[in-house]
Amino acid sequence: MSIVDTAKSAAQGVVQGVMSKLVPLAPDSWIPGGTPDPLIRHQHGLIGTEVSRLDGPLKVRGAARFAAEVPLDNLTYAALVFSTIARGRIATLDTTAAEAAPGVVLVMTHRNAPQMNAPALFGTSATACGASNLPVMQDDSIHWNGQPVALVLAETQDQADHAASLIAVGYAAEPSVTAFADAKAKGKERGLFFGQPLENIVGDAEAALAKAPHSIDRTYRTPRHAHNAIEPHAATIAWDGDTLLLHDTTQMVSSEAATVADIFGIAADQVRVISPYVGGGFGAKGLWDHQILGAAAARVAGRPVRIALSREGVYRIVGGRTLTEQRVALGAEPDGRFTALIHDGTVAMTPHNNMPEPFILGTRSGYAADSFKLSVDTVTMNMMANTFMRAPGESVGTFALESAIDELADELGIDPIALRIRNEPTKDPLSGLPFSSRHLVAAWRAGAERFGWDARPAVPGSRREGEWLVGFGCAAATYPYYRMPGAAARITLTRDGEALIEVAAHEMGMGTTTTTAMVAAERLGLPIERITVRYGDSIIPGTIMAGGSQQTAAIGAAVIAAHRALVAELLKLAGNDSPLAGLSPDEVGSEDGGLTRIDDATRRESYASILGRAQRDTVVVAEQASPPLEQMHWSMHSYGAMFCEARVNAVTGETRIARFLGSFDTGRILNHKTARSQFRGGIIMGLGMALMEETQFDERNGRIMNPSLAEYHLPVHADVPDIDVIWTDIADPHTPMGAHGIGEIGITGVAAAVANAVHNATGRRVRDLPITLDKLL
Amino acid sequence: MSIIINGSPAALPADPRTSLLDLLRDTLSLPGTKKGCNQGACGACTVLVDGDRILSCLALAVQYDGRHVTTIEGLAEDGALHPLQQAFVVHDGFQCGYCTPGQICSAIGMAAEAKRGIPSHVSEDLSADVVLTRAELQERMSGNLCRCGAHNGIIDAISEYNTEVAA
């Protein structure tokens, strides 16, 4: 990190520090969510029902146009050449054969790439979203094995690919760090996550551990992971004078437009990013080198560019989840009460990014204990910048913590669910804040009953059916409620009772557009058929990132604000002849196609009548969401209890998942159909993490060895059992709609539930993911 | 030379390197068939050739002179969704929708294979008629990857469609 970045980071930390001292002390009524959202009381509307995806018919017909499918005249196709060393310089570069190849329009290297500013690193400003702050193709230096060193534009993709293969690059290698052990030997730094150190100390946990009557002290390891969205990264890019249009597949349209504008030294409103369909994201669909290179090439060539990464290209220039080495040590009284909770360890990063896989986040509010020692240290390596991947921190952190709790339960001879319930905190164990909504114990009890937990083999390795050893395992799941600042919504209401809701949000399969329409329909008192949702376009006001499971809350709060503005505007238009005359926006709600006095339903007027009398065809309001102070006032999280039945073949060591149940406590569930799918999706990605997923990194040269879907194994249909999902459906009184985002919690706890089930089946404890059969033979 | 795509003839490409997938997506503006890996590992590019499911990324377009290719765009008739497409919507057999066209085309080809009695790795009796149990469906659909994790909904949709076709 540069000095400037460190200073920015520190300043951000100070502001957050002051706020975090004041906001908890404020009265509830000053805080967003202090008064429950009235929609929580609506029990007979669309919320809480099963609604099929509104974009479903388009997608099953193959008619949704993804970023690489946008038609443009005079289009050129791009191919990239990637470095084959981890660090050094380009010594020789011969592009003559490529330039002479059929169909070639441009060969771009550091010699002729336009001058561009380095991307602003994610988190360094409200809109900065560079995955790394390395300048892109500005000089001959190489920083990771796979860095783009040349780009070819041609009339067809085949011509571009062929010409790229003709470029000869010679390298002068310089010393690099590509082995984790070497990186650790060079020294560690405490990880900083959004300006705050990843460290929590309460009491003397090491001393408490040493004198605890029962304890365990273990090391767990998780490998690198790749998101592997089935849609590879792609963009279709065109300049119109100094205005740039990017048809992209991204989780951050507004931030990307602002960051790209900075890179090219143009105003933010000169870049428009459109992304209506994202073919899977999971944290990976952000701003990487290819959009920047594609835009640069389009500018140099004076023609539109389609840059669609090959699958290998995605591995080379899009980062994944980094590896972790975690220690969990637990000290406990004979009754199971934790006296010490230690969770620390090391992750790898690069010098150019800021994603220290924060595996202690879930531990911070997971359990009560007398003492805590939590930290994440980072070391740097020459590798592709790692990034967010579904539940960054919690997904791998819960593997370590929840495995360790299972090990302690074994040591104590206490049922692992009972041990967890015994250490259930009554308030946030570190911040002391009250929980906004925590019903994890209820989720445990409901899950245990539905799964039939009492049939768990009491002794590991004791149940055998033919060749198969059978075991049950469980683990807690957890992910925070987040709501990021900057969200906005625009509502256009027409005289005939139609509403257009515009949010700069994203649909990558979460069902966002459908739930947004459902919620807006209820909020405005209109049938869902009369609601249109427009999204995925940076010209819509506000910034709503599809990350941190926050879109639902961010959109919810923005629509609350815009709806309030709409009510105020309608009351103004209604004037003195309306039955609503003299009422303030606080006294009025939307119902049945109009406004109604909240405590007197006889005083109402329809939207059509108000607009008709005012001789208006439409009313348009745009409003920012309230600042998300609720997160500093309450400890806000989602929870889950995960249950797994694993069957391990005693002959081959093969593990099959026979059953899986997720029992969730994540506020009120808005759309039961899409929510079930999101939970299952997270769980299935967790099964992959548990049993097969690993980005294999050659520690000799920093090269990713399995950059393909043939060699990076994902769960396939045959690996996925019917996954049972239940939820408490208890509304969080302090969030919009009483809901929490649920995109990430599903993956948390899964790997531990599987590892614990494998232990119960075999007596073998695997602390090093993935649990491949060689580790069980 | 021509190839029949969804009932209409199309010219074969001049460049013999052009895959059937790129012909569909880049030349014929039929991007419903998806490119997930371009190396036969993900199934997103599955189309039907004379009723058989193939991976169009591993097929050179020039090989298919005179053959009938059906893509996802060719399944819906008169604007109405194919029953399997409808079942995918009802059972939420997708999230992002990118693997979906391949899953649907693959499932149609798979049902035809089963009807012809072609056994799979999990078939108990190699010579018996194929009964498409859940395990059979999961085995036979495993060449179509889904990363969002819609597997349960996909198998539910295919299962319902097969039951309706059989009835």
C-alpha cells in the first residue's frame, strides 16, 4: 500500500471510529429502522409468497442478451496474451507476425497503449472499485504470472486468437515470491479491512487457554478458490467521441463508471455502464483489466470492441479467493462454557490490492466467551490480486471455527448443538451492542428436529451400510446484515396507476428484480403487473453494489425514501380539494392504488384522481436512502444451522452427501421461491468447497495449473442431493421489510458441517480443504 | 452448402475454423446458445442436431452441412414457451440464466437417448428399458454445469416434463 492509501485508510478508520462511538448511544428513534417498516405488518400481500422470476420467460428462451451478445456495427474482437513469469520485465516483444495476420485491426502492447491512470483501489473512495491499483499496460513490468502483455483486435474471434498466438514475448525474470512459506518468512502485517485492523483482544485468551480444564488448539487450511460463474467475463465497448459506453457483466455499474472515468481522465457522466443480465458473479464480476484494455483498444482503433475472456483468461486476470491458514484454540469449563476463544492466522495478498480474506468476521459475534484473541495477518505474494468471493471471510472462517467446536464437543463428550447453545451470547460479545434480531437457537431446534439429529451415530465410525460409512455433522452459519451508503431510487408514477422503479442495482440470479417489484407493489399499493423495474444502468441515480448481500436492504431503504418523497409530492398536488387535505406525509400511506390516512381509511384518494385533478400525467421523484447507521446501533447478522449426512466409502474413500438441511434465521423471507434457490445455491457452492474445489497454484512459478472447468471441479448434478431449506421467518424489526440479504449466508458453515459429518462417519478429522479421497484412505 | 438452423437454411462459414457455436452467436445473431468454456467442459453450448445433444463449441460448423440444428431459440412455438421451458420457470430451475439454454436442450436430447434405451453409469440393468429416476436424471445431466446452484430446481423441472410427456 502507498503512503496515500494508508493515510486514506487511516482517515476512513478515524471517521468510522468516532461514528461507532456515538451511534450506539443515540436513541433508537434517531436511527433508520428505529421505527419498524410498516410493510413488516403487511401479512397478506405478495411478500412471503412464491413468485416466479419476472425475467424467467426471457431467460429460458435464451432471449436475455448478456454483455458479449450486444450487437454493434463494425465490431472488432479482442484476444489477450498473458505473461508466463510471475515478476520481471518484458525484454523482447515481436508483434510483426501478428500485425500481418489476416483480419488484424490492432496489436496493442505497453508500447502503444494510451496513457491511463491507475485504477482507484476498491474502498479508497465511495465509488472506487479497482480490484488492484496496478497501472494497466503502461510499462514493461510484470507483476503476476498471467498478466496481459498484449491485446489483438481482429475482424473475427478466430483471427484475433490466431494472431495472439503469433506474438513472441521474451522476459527478464526478477526474484518473485510464489510460495506461501517464503511469503510468511518475509514477514506478516496485520490485515486492514475497510480501514479497520482485523484484530480483537478481550482479556488474556492465551493464559485462559493454558489453564482451561478442557481445550483444543488446531490449525485449519483452505486453498484458493475460483468463482467460476458460467458466463465468462466479457464486455462490448464503444466510444462516441469522448463518451464511453460499456455493455458489461458487472456487480457495480455506478462504481465502475466512476472508476473507469478516472482511468481515462474524463467526467463520470461520460462513462455509461449497462449490465442488465449478469451470468453469475459471486464477487468476481467487478472491474478488472479486460474492460480497461478493451476500452483503450477501442479508442486506439476507433472501432467498437468485444472482449470476451476465454475460460483460461478468467483464471489469469480475474482474482479468486485467497488461501488461508487458520488457528482456532478453544478453552472450556467442563460444562462447555468457553473461557478462551482464539482464532488467528495468515492469508496471502498482493502488494496491489486490499482484500485480506477476513476469516474472523463470523467469529466476532458468534459465541460468548470470557476472553478473545482474534486476528488476521497478511503476507504478500506475486500472484493475481485476490478478491471477494461469496461470503468473504465467513465461508472459510466458519470452516475452521465450526470444525474446532465439533472437535471440542468430542473432547467434552457434549452434543455439538448443545455446546453451541450453551455458548449463545445475549449481546454482541465484542461490541456489547444488542442484537437486532437473533433466533439462532430456534433455528438449531427446528433444524435438529426436521433432520432427525437424535439418530446421529454416538460413536464416530460406528455406522456402516455395506461399503458406506455414515455420519451426521452440523455447523452454524453466519453472515452480517449490511447496507452500504449511497443507494437511491427513482419512482415514476403515471396517472393510469403504473409505476416505474429505477435503481442502479444488479440481477445476477438473486431474483432482485422480482423481489424489488414485489416490495414496490406493496409499498405503493399497486398490483405487481403495474410495476416495472429498471436497473443495471449507471445513469440511474445512486450507487448500489451487488455485494455483501446488501442489495435487498439498500434497494428497500432507497424505495422507502423515494416513496416518502412521492407521498409528499402527491399531497402537494392533491391540494385543498382532496379528502387528504391538511395531512402530513407521516399520516398517510399507500393502499389500493392511492393514498389513505393511516388511522382513518375513509380519507383516501386514488393516484389517478390526484394526478387527474392536478392535470399531470406523471410524478417523478428520486431520493437517497437514509445513511445506514443501524449497523452501528445494533449488532446485525443472519444465522443458520447446517446439517449434513455424509457417506464415505470405506474402500475408496469417496465421500457422497446423502442429505443436507439448512435451517435459517435471516429476517423475513420476501420471495419464498427465489430465496430457497439462493440458500440452496450457497449450500451447493459450500459442498464444492468442502469436497472438491481448489485453484491449484504452482508455487515454483506462480502459475495457476488448472485454469479450466475440466480441471477445477465444481459440484455437478450427480453430486447434489435434494437440499432441504427451512427458515424462522422472524422479521428483523430494524431493517427495511424486516428482511436480510441472503445471497452469501448459504455457503457459510457448509464445509464444517461436511467435515464434521465425515468425522462422525469415519473417525477421521480433515482440517485441510478440500476433503478429497486421498485424505480419507 | 447450407445448414438448417431452427428450420431455416443458413450459409456455412468460409473460415473452416469457425465452430458451430461461433456461427450461431457471432454470425447468425442467435446468442441464446451460450459460451461458458469453449472447450467442452460446461455444457452451456448444448444444441440438438437431428435430435441428438451435442456441444456446439467442439463442433466445426462446416461438419454440419445439410443437418438440422435446433437451438434454444427454436423450442418455443408461436411465441408460447416449450413445456420444459415453462417447467424451468415454475420450478425455479435457474438463477442467472446463463447455463439454462444448455440445460434445456440437453434435457430434451437426454430424454430421447433414454427413450432409445441407452443406459447410463447408474443404470442397474444395461439391457432393460430406461426409467428416468432422479438418480438417472442427475447422472445424465451432469455434463451441464450450473454455478448458481439451481440443480434441485433443474431436476424437478425435467422430472415433471418427462412425467407429462410419458403420460
